[in-house]
Amino acid sequence: HARCYSCHILENRVFHLEPLSPGQNDWTDEQSKSNFEIASQLVVPGDPASSKLLLHALAPDAGGDPFHSGGRQFESQDDPDWVTLAEWVRKASAEDAQQSASNARVYVTNSAGNTIDVIDPRTNEVIQVIHGIELPHGIAFSPDGSRVYVSNESDSVLDVIDRTSGRILAKVPLSARPNNLAITKDGGRVLVGIRTTPGVVDVIGTDTLTRSKSIPVNGSVHNVYVTPDGKYAVSGSIETKTATVIDLQSEQAVWQVKFDRSVRPMAFETNADGSTSRIFVQLSGFNGFAVVDFAKRTEVARIKLPDHPGGFGAAEGRTGTPSHGIGVAPDGKALWVNSTLANAVFKYSLPDLTLLGYVALPEVHPLAHVPTSSVPEWITFTPDAKRVYVSNSGARSISAIDAETMKVVAIIPVGEVPKRINTLVLR
């Protein structure tokens, strides 16, 4: 389709097709493989109606993307090519998703235990414990799953771990004490938030395992993320109450959002074309989250979590971070938000942000004291979005939750003060 091709060979497109050489009428095998890998990122396994690859090219009056300025490759859902794609998403991709879910691993950094626990979601049991990293904080993985990257607060290094053996392969010196980290979509760079002023994000090349650059940002960095389309990184600062957006092509800060409170965890929602639509930002002293319109570059709403269930955080004096841990499910249909005050995780529908309910988290029963909150810290998901995992830092456990029924299916014992958790899919 000429119009689709002429638009999607542009480098700035999330769905980027390989360009054809002059006189070339079809893609090579390598180009087709690259096209397929990009296209696969724009489908929701088993759900054609939610798959951007199918909706973006479908006419709006047939249920397609109403914001697509070009397209209309398919005038109806009866088009033979559209039907073929839909069947692939329903069947083959659903099988692939089930396989990837069964091969997922949930990694937990235990910040006071100097260990990392690895959970198999099929059994909800710890199958591996990685030792030798004091004060582990953030965790990320190479795209092929062979390496695990961990920010080490004690030694101010990036630890590089062999995933299979758990052996530390390298310790990469950082510019100062790190907090959270992220990895670029192509796996070529690890971005590490540095928790000292004036504020930088260290860039580590994964081929050389050296620090190539420190990107200046507004304020010391608590958390750093890469947007789902891979184009930007976003850092958050507690001290300057600022979220800074970094262009990953130029490796420079390009804009920022100022808040009236310190910036805590963030999560990202995407548009139909895969670009970033909104950022959901947790803030110090606020039991809820702010909503940032990415295109407008400004906060557009602030959502307060319900007061009930509740009573734990306030009684314990933990009002500084009443809500910590937030995540958009992989299928893009729900936002999950932790609350220390409520000792629960809340579920909102997307894109309308309707509250769907909550799941209570474990109570902690200290000897001769009243029960306290489990102090939830972080959220991750299985790739099929069917399971939600919440780290309970005060309870030394992980809650595994059925996303549809909103019921706890397992409480998994882990190390001391579990904080960051992340999901690895074995390739």
C-alpha cells in the first residue's frame, strides 16, 4: 500500500518499515524479519480489536483508529487481508503469548537483604537467589534475557549478572550513588539515575560496559524510565519536584514538568501508534497520582485514591509516601496503583480511569503491637497481563494477584525489604 509505505519508512515512526532500494519490489528475508519484529510489538495476543497494527490501518467507520490521518488500507473488517491478520493475532500470537508467559521470571531486589529473588510465575515459587550485591536497587534485562543489570547503591556501580548462573560478570563504575535504572529498547544502553545533585542520568554502553556519558537533568534522580516507543527517557527528582524528558537520539533533556510535590514512581500509557499518550506520576504526600499529557507537556489531572480501606499508613506516620508503585498492564487496559495508607492496590480502567476495585495486601503483625501495613513498593506483570505482582517491603513478601478476578493467588516469601520488581521474558 503506497501511502502506508511512504509514511512508515520514515525513521520517526513507531511502526517503521525497512525502505526498499531503487528497483527493489519486495523486502529481503532480513528486512522482512525486521518488519515482522516491529509489527509484533503492535498487537495484543488474542485480541485483534485492541491491536494497534490492525486498528491503525482500518477505516474509522469500520472500527479503526479515528486519529489516523492517512491509512484506510482496510475499508472493513471483512477485507481478506485484515481477516488473515486478525486470525494470526487470535491464534498464533495467542499461543506465542502463552509460551512467553510460561517462560517469564519475576525478579525482586531485596534492598536490606543484599539478595535478588527470582520467581517462576507458573508455580509462584522462588527458583533462584542471587547473592553478592549490597543494597540492590533497580533491575533491568538485556533483550535476549542473557544479562541482568542491577544498580548497586553501596558500591556506586552497575552490576552485570549472567542470568543463568547468577554470577556477577562485571561492575561498571558510576558517577555517584545510583537509584533506579532502565534499558533502551534496542538493549544498547543502560540508563542509571544518579541520586546526587545537581542531577544526571549515567549512560552505560552494553557492548563496552563503560560509562559513555552523564546526561544533565533537573535534580538528583530517584527513578528513570524509557518510554514504550523507545524514543525518550524520563527521570524523576524528589528534590526539585521535576520530571525531565530526555531525547534518546540526541541524549539531551528536551522538556520538563514541574510539580508541587516530589516525584515518585511513574507509568506510561501509549497512543494507537505506540507513541506516549500520558504519564501517570506518583507524588510525595499524595495518596494518588498526577496525570501528564505527553503532547501538551503539562499536568492535566490529579486522581486521589479512595480513603477506604485504610488506616495503616497514617497511624504509622508514613504519610510522606502514601502511594508508591504504579504500572500500566501490558495489554494497556488497566492501571494498577499501590497505596500504603490503604494497604491495598487499586485497579483503574484505561483510558477512562474508572476505578474498578482494589485488592487488600497482607497485614504485618509485630509482636505486642497492632497490625501494620505491608508497605507496597512496586508493581510488575506477566506478559499476558493476567497476573499482577506487588512487592510488600514491610512484609518480606510478594503478592501475586489474578488481574481479572482481583483475587490474591499467592503470597510469596522473599528477602528483607523487597523493593523493585521487574519481569523478564526468556527468549
